[in-house]
Amino acid sequence: MKIAVCVKHVPEGTTHARIDPSTKRLNRSGEGAINAFDTHAVEEALKLKEAEGGEVVVVTMGPQSAQDSVRKALAMGADGAVLITDDAAAGSDLVATTTVLAAALESEGADLILFGQQAGDSDGAVLWAAVADRLRRPVISQVAELTLSGGKVTGKRQTEFGYDTIEAPLPAVVAVSDAINEPRYPSLKGIMGARSKPQRTVTISELGVDGGAVGEAGSKTTVEALNDPPPRGDTVKIEDDGSAAEKIVDYLAEKKVL
Amino acid sequence: MTTLVFLEHHEGELLKPSLGVLSKAAELGGDVAGVVLGSGVRDLAAKAGAYGAAKVYVADAPELEQPLSQPRVDALAKLVSEQGFDSVLFAASVLAADVASGLSARLGAGLNWDLTDLVQQDGSLIGKRPALGDSVYVDVGWSSEPRLALIRAGTFDPKETGGEAQVEDFDVQFEDFSLAATMLEQAHAESEGPSIEDADVIVAGGRGLGAPENFKLVEELAQALGGAVAATRAVVDSGWYPYATQVGQTGKTVSPKLYIACGISGAIQHKVGMQSSGVIVAINKDPNAPIFEFCDFGVVGDLNDIVPKLTELVRQRKS
């Protein structure tokens, strides 16, 4: 059983992240970390490995600094990692990113490919379905309970109407919800051992992907302008000094909702 | 502009968010068509005419009976390639997001998501997308056609303008891998449980409560205020509270006069279900929680201290 987990390296503290007005891209110069949603996918992969045996490979596409996120996943217990890093890939949209990811995943030949439920920086929650289409594999998304048995994966997931249960034969692509588990913290031993685990860095051309298919050249969406959010009413924000409950009551009375 | 709108349906009804997007497409102008995919859905298709579709394409096939994304990608890829639509619009949902994304890969077509508006600007279509916790609004575009767009749920209201749609059937050849997944159990709209949609006051709890038993703090405050209790997807998925109380994109959309969010970070999933509430109060220990960007009154602090005190003060005031 080979499980590939796709993770994204995102700027830390997304609410304070900023978009660079000149490139209209997310400023990735600051500290980054593994997308928190993806740690649930790593955890699920590790649980499956512990139950079924096999190996867990982490796959990411990003700048060289994405190595930090790879190392976190390795410290949690993943066995190896592939980092796709290439200046030409910067600014890739969904079409371009999934072309690259699919090429990397194809060569990994995993039985199960896992994603987290969304990217903390772009709020994107779509990648897996495009990757599954490129790899011509079944996909199940938003999975809150996952089981493997008899060469099939079964996922229970929440939709707008309640809970669905979907089954698909392996190899398959599954995106997990953050409700599926509590990601473990890396142990000291895990952190120490992460460096010696196999980590490959590959370029776009090494994956056999044409340079014109990635980056802005390969993207079909554009960022035209950045604007301030529409103004909304005054927000009062206080820190509790012991009197917060009284202040809330005063505010509600003033707004005539109490 | 020739626009196709994906019309999602559930239990014999076209969904409101889809009809809202259809109404918006009609407002933008050009040729507007809808598409209904399913089994035994031909009667549904005609209903879309009243919301602005001049034509509704229908693929009626047993392979489309279950609400799974991949057979729908096969159907849309064929329809869009043959008819040459320059834009394909979706109201965001668990199903529609996967359909749009799969279609993006299949057609090599650009997909913009989480849009809260669509406008024509100098002859181009521009989408408005709030980003980074809604702290910046990005104008997004497309460099080629077809343009695919996922519109944030609940953004556009359906407008019934009358009119009739011409219904046209089309056949689909399905890919083997598209039919590999099967739905063992399908969700049905739940009618049990308390109704939170009509409540004037809602007190909601999220993962920040720390443990399921802490929901009693939320329940007591709701009781003191004469309101209802709601929950986030995270705690419902974790089994802390019933699905019927869930507010958010998957779940209910509410707009009470007062919404008190306890231990709720304010993820988009939750925000879209409650942002039109009158007064929003948030209590959260994380000062960077996105909910502080859109609440009216935010308290950074420990809800275990604040909520019981608040309950007591409300009780005193009401007695």
C-alpha cells in the first residue's frame, strides 16, 4: 500500500498575509508552514499505514522554502518526500498546478492519493478533482470518515443535505475534512529522523512537463486588480479584562437586541 | 457572451443558489442556457425558463442518478465542447466544486472560485473574490475560453421573471473511471431537530469550546436569551452536536437579529451561513481569528469565563 499525500506550504498566519501589489501574487517571503488542513491528510495516511502497512510519500509544489513543510510531514512520520520546485512554476493557477502535480503523482504510482480539505491561503478547495480527472481516477472529497477494505476506499462526507457515503476502487483520490482526525505532533525522534529520510527535489522538465504549461504562461486565470474590502459597520474589539460579559450586555442593550 | 449555468437539484427541486446564478447570468446578458443532469429530471428542466434560461440542456441517464461529480464532468465536457459556450457558471456546493474542478482539467479551462460578484468590464468578464479572510477583494479574470466560475453560495437571489425555456436532450459517453465511484448512502434533507432558521437569537458553538460537554455553556446562554443553539461544521462532523443545528455553506443559512459566536474561528464555510445576521458578537481566545474581521463586537478571551457570566447577567436583566 503506497499513499501519496499532497501538501501545500502556506504563509504563516494567513489573516496577516499580504498580496504583493506589483506581482499581484501572495507574498511568500515571510515565514511559512504546512497548510494546517493538510496535516489531517498526513495524519490519516499515517493511521492507514499503521493499520495496513506500506509507505507514505509527501508531494508538494512550491518554493525551496516548502522544504519546511515537507520536513514537518516527515517528522510526523511520512517515509519520503518529493518537492517540485521550479521558478517557472511560480504563479501557476489550477490548470497549471494540476498538470504538474498529476505528472509527479503519476510517477509515484500510489494506491491512494490524499489531499486536505482546502488551502489556508487561497481558500481553494478544488485541486483534487482536477488531479483525479488528469490521472483518470475516482475521487471522493470532504471525507470525514475513511475506511479501506478489499481494494476499495469508502468515505463518509457531509454535503448540504446531510451525510453521503461513497465507495471507490483503488487507486483513488480522496480529500479529507479537518474533522477526520486530530493530527499528531511530531515526536523528538521524528524530528531528528526527518532529515535522513529520502527527499527528492524535481524540476518541471524532470517531470516531463513543458515549460509553457506552467506558471503564468500555462495559467488560464488572471489577477486583474486588488481592492480594499467594502466598508462595513464599526467593529469593536476588546480583550477580556474580567468585564467582557458586562460590556457585551451594554453593547446588546445599546443595539436594542436584548 | 454565451453562458451555461449548471443547475443542481435535490429531491426533485432545482436548488436556489443555482437559480440565483442563472438569474445573474440573465442579467449579464447574451445567450443564457442551463443544464440539468440526472435521471428522471426532464420535468425539472422546463422550470428554469422562469429564471432566465432561454434553453435548458438535459442529459437524462441512469449513470447520472447519484449526485457524483465525475459523470457530470463527462456530460459538461461534451456539451461545452460541442456548443462552444464561452462561460460556464456554478453555484458553489460540495458537488459543484468537484464538477467545476474536474471540468477545468478536462478542458484546460481556467476556474475562478469563491466569487461574490461577476461584472462586465470593458467587454471582459471579471469576477470579484474576497481573499485572505476577506481582507482584500481581488478582481480575477480569464485569459482564455471557456471561463469557469464557482460563485459563493447564497450570493445571488433567484429572480423569477417568467419565460419559457426550450428543452434539448443530449447523450453522454461516460469514461470508465467516471463511473468507478458509487454512492452507498445518499444524504436527504433532515426534517428532525430544532428549527434555527426562524430564531431571532442564535448562540453558536465551535471547536473552540474544547469539548462536547461545553456546549452546555452555549445552551444556557441561548436559553437565557430565548434563542436557539447552532453549531459549526467542525463540531458537527466531530459528532459534538446534531447536523440539524449546523450553520454554514453545508448546513443552514440564518439571519437572526443577534448571533453570538462562541469559540468559532469564522471560516468561510461558516461565515456564508450567518454573515447577514443583524448584530454579530464573537468570543474567541485567538486574536487572529477571522471572525474578528466581520463581527460587530468581538471579545478576545476565554469563553469558559465569559459565557457563564454573560448568561448570569442576561438572566438578571430579564427577571
